[in-house]
Amino acid sequence: MRWQHSCAMPSWLPVTLVRMFTPELYDDPRYGTCARIRVAGGSNKAQDWVLLAQCASTLADGFVYIDRFSVVELRGIKDVEELNGQLQELELCPTSVPVVASPLSAAAKEVAQKVAAELGGVQAGGLNLAVIAHDDDMPVGSDVVSLKLGEDGSLHLAQSPLAEAPTAPLTPHTAARHYEEALQCADSVEQSASVLTDPGPIGWLDKHLPEGIVDLGAGVHRGAIPAEYAQLIGQLEVDITVTPWGGLVFHNIAEGDAEVVLRVLAPRGFIFDINSPLLRAE
């Protein structure tokens, strides 16, 4: 199978040279073998959810799990080789390190994907990378290289553990090289999720969009989505973001259609109320 999405390698390369995607595998005492996919910028397409649902129901424990740092997981894997083959059809941009972005900014997510492509096979070492839109104040914590996307589209370094940091605008390539330098100097520590305890964008989100169009932000209790519901959200045929807080945003929906989506998904455990105690329950 060929690797489909554009972030992996330049389009002019022969298909035979395109790097295959391999999810991060780990063993869990409760679930057994698990596959973790770090999604660059959190961006994915509707058809990704159809495929994830299929993999969850036939090759895993029947759930698709989402987690902080824009992570998607399948747990209780029954056939690793078959799963790897199936996942090559995903159109999302996988990354070996946590590359998160402002979930309501298409520009920030696009930059995150470009930086992730430049990072290639760099392995995570306790240092996150965040691309933040000019009008966002997304918390990032101390263990991060933070990039700020200006209103004019310029990219600047906002935070870094390195004493000598560039002040001039960055390209995705130079941003990736700076992250690699910072990674070499950083201590190998666990990612700090303490700054991501809030649920993130939840509910009816329209201030950043043209009149009549909305985004819908949803939380998922314990991040567990049954395969049949993952299939259902794939059938919405809208772009979806897995947020840094472990929620979902359904993008660019006409207001009338959004009302229907709420009525369909809310009874199935998707949480659209920012005050719901289930958003913070473990």
C-alpha cells in the first residue's frame, strides 16, 4: 500500500521511496498491545474515522481512544501486521513527536503539519512542540518549543529551552531544526499534561467563522469512542481535529446542520456542555 497524505514526503518522489507509517506500539497491563498515533496539528479527515472504526472493530477492542497532545489510540491489538497495513490508508499526518496546534486555526494546523514533515523520524524526548495562532492563548507549559503564528502569517519562536534562540521569522524547516537542537539539550522527561487539564474548546464555536457557519467542540468521557460511533462521525463528511486537550472539533458546519449533529451525537456520549462534570471525570 502506498502512503497517501502529503505531509510524509514531497509529491515528486517515486511512490517506492515513500516512507511507510508505523504507529508507536506499547504494552498495557489492562489492554494488551496498543497502537498510538500522534496526529500533527490534530487534523484529520472524515474518512480517517471510517478507517479507524473499521480497525477498532476488527483488529482491536472495539473502541477508538483519543487523548491529550492530539493522540489517537487503538488498544487490544489482535494483529499488529494487519493493522499496520490498514493504517497506511490514513490521510492524517502522523508524527513521532507531539506537534500540537491551535485547534480552531487552519493556518496553525497547516504549519504544524509542515514542521512535522521536516522532523521526519525524530523521536520524542519529553519536549513538545506547539504552533499557536496569533489570537490564541493556548497554555503550553514549560517543556515545549512554542511557535507563534503572526496575523500576517509569519512564524516566530515564542518559547524555547535554549538560551540562544532565533528572533527572525522562521520557516517550517528552520523551526524543525531549532526543535531538534532543543531536544538534544533537554532532559528526557515525561510530557507534562498539567497545563491541559481544561477541556479545551467545547460547544457551539462561531466567533472565528463567517455568519451561518460553526464549529462544534465535543468532549468524550475517558476518551473512549465505540467503533460504531467513530464510524458515525466519519459519515458526517467534515474535517475533524483531535485537540491538544483530548477532545474533538467538527469544522465548518452550516448552523442548521450543526443542530442536527448535536441531536445525533449528544445522546451517544459526545459532550457539548462545557460545564459537564464528565469532561473532568477520570
